[in-house]
Amino acid sequence: MLAGSGKTTYAQALERRGYVRLSIDEAIWERFGQDGARFDPQEYEDHKAAAEEALRHELVRLMREGRAVVLDYSFWQRARRDRYKSLIESHGYRWELVYLKADPETLRRRLAVRNALEGPNHVTVSDDLLRRYLAGFEEPIGEGERTIVQR
């Protein structure tokens, strides 16, 4: 889902209910101590790929332990959603895709507030980057998603 749609807030609520929350943004912050937007774009993609690989292994470990897990991640490509769905189901788990749908103006408003903050869950997203995210986002349709409209 898109930056500013409420993924982390939603995932943190599940975490308070006992889920283990896995976040790529937090994994990058923990390792490098800075906002991913401060990296060169290719360097950030490399860090993100490494963090995703580590979190995928952690997800498998947690599933083997029988733990409830929430992935605090964008999943903006259908192919990536399908890969995780297969991985989760192959371990006997039920997956749920929660689509936090927000219009571009809501995202801009939320990101303007978030961009002024510092920390692992406040990755800076410029208006240009948001436009690229919007252009590349593959909206979940017919994937068994549960859609929650954000305002």
C-alpha cells in the first residue's frame, strides 16, 4: 500500500494485540540509523532488498513457531503480494491482505506531517517520490483483499 496510507499505524495496533510486526523501514533504520530517503536511490534499493530477505527469513521462523505476524510493508506490486501469499500458505498459515486505500490528497496531507518527524517510521517521501509511487502502484483488485478507505 502507499506511503502515508496508515500501514504502520494499523500494524502497530495488531502488534498491541499480540502480533509480531515486521517492518523493512525499521530494519533499515536499526542497521543504519537514518531515514532511507537519505541514501542514493540505488543504495536504498539494495538496503531494502537485503532487509526484505532478512525479514522473509524471520517471517518463516516466526510461522514455524506458530506466531501471529503482521508485515508492515507496502506490497505495491501484485507479483510481490502473490509471492508472500504463496510463502505464507505453504507454511499452513492464512494470509489477509488489508488494503488501506487513500486518495492522493490524503496521502500528501499525511506525508507533510510525517516528513517533519524523525525516526524509523517516518521515512521522508517527497511529492515527486509520491507521484512515482502512485504511477507504479498496482491496486489490489480481486485478490481477496479487505479494503479500508482512509480519510
